[in-house]
Amino acid sequence: MIKITEKPIDVQKVIDTASSLNAGAVNVFIGTVRSKAHGKNVVWLEYESYESMTVAEIRKIIDEASHRWPLLGWAVSHRIGTLKPGEVSVVVAVSSPHRKESFEACQYIIDEVKTKAQIWKKKYLKTGRNGFQQAHK
Amino acid sequence: MKLKIKTFGITRDILGGRLVEIEISQPTVSLLRSELTRRYPDLENLNSLFVAVNNKYADESEELSSTDEIALIPPVSGG
């Protein structure tokens, strides 16, 4: 399952989708919105995606991971829209026969998603009493 | 030829819209890139800028048509 969604991510559903009766390990990465960035308070983040390209890119990443590790199941869900600190922005779950490959595959997938998937965040930071500053990094 | 350019991330701020029209005769990706950087010099400050045509990263020599879905892909920042 690859999902780009404006709705809050149902973490358990992502885990269930990736799980398999033949697996001895399910590994989950949950990315959340930090409350501080560039030494300032984050008020909110806006995520957007070029969805058609993003889904194809994540599929390529999963294909490569499946080639490198014996994955039994996988799921990736990325949130878009407006997110506040503490909210879940991305969930990656994989299952495999043993734990080592599940850790490696999960890390590989989230690292690749962060550097390759066509998703952008814009940070809205608080400056002073009423000011905002926008940052793309 | 009139091209419609989709913008994402910081390119939307630089070009000032989600969809920007650019008129270029016999356009290629390379010509589009020079025209865009001429009009919007801030694009040159980006660490990378890819052009996607019909959902695939395009080569500089690729020819463009008015029906193509063209998008600017600045450095991504998901996760």
C-alpha cells in the first residue's frame, strides 16, 4: 500500500497492511512534526506532493528494497496538507522473517522517501509576538 | 508555443503561482530552463532543479509540446 493522504494516518492500519503470518518481525518508522526548527517554534507545516510522480517513485523504492531484503509485506503512508507539531507525517512499515532485514529495509525506505519522493514541506515559524517566517528546509 | 508549467515547493513562491504559462517557440527542456532563469533569476540559487515531463524526469534535449504536463521539481523535503 502506498498512500498520500490529507487525513490523519491510521498507524495501526499501516502496520496491519505490512504484517504477514510468515513474518517474525514487523518494523515501523513513524515520522512526526518537530516543535522547533532553525531555533524557532514551529507553528505548522504544509506538505504537498506531486502525487502521480510520488506514488511511482515510492513504488520504485519498494521494488529495490524487495530486491535487497526478503520482505513479506510493506506499506508507506505520507500525510499532506497542514500539520501541527506532534502530528504524524509519515509511516513506513515492513515485515520480514527476521528482525535484522526488517530494520535495514525500513531505514532504507524512509531514507529514500525523504531524498527522492516528490514531496515538499514548508515550515511556518513564529518570530516575535505576531510574526511568521516561512522556510522551505 | 504556450507551455503550462506546474510548480512545487519553493518554485511556486519564485514563479508566483501553481500553474504558470510561458511562451517559447520550438521549445525544449533546455530552452525552457533558460527562459525560466532569465525571468526568475532566483531559480539559479536552488541546489537542484529538475524538469518533469508527463511524470518523468526529462533530458535537456527533450522537445516539449503544449499538451505535455510539465512540472518543476526543486529539492524535495518530505518525511
